Amino acid sequence: MNANLVELYVSPNGDRWLLVAAADDHLVVRHVPSTASGGRSSDLSLSAFLSADDATPQQDALLRLISRLVLPLVSAGSTVPVVPALHRPTADNLLLTAARVRTFASAQHLTNASGFFFARDQRLFLVTSRHVVNDEPSKHFPDRLEIELHVDLNNLGASTWFSMPLFSEGLAMWREGSDDGGSIDVAVLEMHKARLPSSAVFEAFTPEHLPKSGDVMPIGASVLIVGFPLGFHDSLHHLPVVRQGVVASAFGLRFQGKGCFITDARTHRGTSGAPVVMSKPLREQSATGERLPWTLLGVHSSTIDMGDRDLQVDETLGLNSAWYADILMTLTEH
């Protein structure tokens, strides 16, 4: 083992964080991306690494290491500087972007789904799949939906259901789009913030979270899908669960001529409308101090299967379609 470095943390996709003694004997944290993630290794000073507002597993690993080094000194009576406790959020802000969705026809509960919040120009929107609000093939025609909102940041067990009508005077209130490849399975409903509970707690993606033209999303790059598969969630804290997957088609190209890309992840019914995100590089997180250090790549739609698959012999593909998130810029225009 190299005496000049200590491995702090290895992520599920193979990214590594090391505590390294630089040439000038100053300690830095080095991020070594996995082969699939691409990119180059980068160093951050300890102060920059620890100044990020959001807790991360690699940051927690460094704090545990510091504790193991400091506590023996305290026991021996040595004088050590007091390090103020870092603020720890009650939940990762990413989990607060997602909303559990229930659809209704009058008082009859129909289905469960996922959604997330998107903010633009002082306006707030709920994003979900279009087939959640209207689906001709399955004869799914709800007239309203409900989303679950947290109402106390210090007590995530406190929540309420917020009802949103889908029609007004016979006209659909959601926005949907289409292109040369056909309809796009994304629906957007504007939320009137004045009608929300005054103590509502949530986080929202913004246009700044969408991929930029120069961003690279390599094939096989790790993504997270934040939602409520089969309605499953943390029923005590009313939070979604996260499934990990990878980009399984050439990102930026329209898969089979449609405005979507493919992910390889295990998903279920109820995940429709979930955000598909990729973590921003650690150096960007520390530099900007973002509350949401994630890139919003797409909106999860559904699993993909082969129509001629032999159900007795062939396994399911395990692939999913996700519609490119840039459609949100069109659907949220004034």
C-alpha cells in the first residue's frame, strides 16, 4: 500500500476517492473516475472538499477517518482544535425532488406513479409521464391526481396529499408534446404556488440542471432513477427509493427515431415519470456549492420488451426508455 495515500470510498460504479499527500505535504482529496465514467483524476483541498453543503458518502468517510485520528489524541490529553460539526440535512435533496403520484377518476383510486418538480421563471411544474394522466391503449382516463408533499423539514414523517385537477371546463390542463417521431411520453402540469401548503418542503430542478451542449454522457455512464416502484417507498419518511442503472444507448441520438434514450436498470410499474439523473463531477459540486449537484438527463417512461419474445425461453431485456429532459424547455414556455 502506498504510504502517501489512503482510500476513503469506492462508489457502486467504481469511482474512487483517496486522501493523498501532495508534493508540498499538503493533504488533498483525489477523485479517480471509473473507466465507465470517463474523465481525469482531480484533486480538491480538504477545506473545499468539506465545505460542500450536501453530505456525501465520501465526505462521511473522511470525517470518520478524522475522528479515528483525533479521538486517541483527546484520550491521551493532547490539545486539539475543536472542529465545528457540519450541518447534515435530514435527507439528500435529490430525494425531495420526487413526488409520489396517485391518479383518480372522481373518488376512485386508479394507479400509482412517480413525478418530480421543475422550476422556471418563478413558476413551478410537476413533471410525470403523459400516460400517467391519459392513456388510450389501457383506457386509463383519470380526472385528477394527488401528490404527496412534506410539510415539515425537521419531521419528514409529516406530509399531506395535494390534489390537482386534470381538466378545466373540459380542457386538459397538462401540457404534452410531439415531434417527427410521434408523441412524447412526458406531461407537465403548472402548480400554483399560492395554493400549496405554506410549509411545503420540496426541491426542484431548473434549466440549469439540464445537460449543456458540451457535456459528455459516455455509454455505460452511471445514472439514478428516483421514484416509487410499485408504490414502494420509505413509508415513515415519505421518501422515494433510488435504482441505479447505466446509459445503454448513444446519448444525444434519438433511439429508433424517437426523442428518447435507453437505460439499463431494474424498474417496475409506478416508476413512470421519475427523473433520470447523473451526478455532477465532484469538482463542480464543491466549486458551486449547489443544493442539487445533479444533471437531469431524462424522464423515465417504461420498460422495453420484444413483441416476439418467447415467454418460456427468453428473459426480459431489462431495458427502459427515458425521454430527453430538454423537452421541458418547450413544455414550460409561457
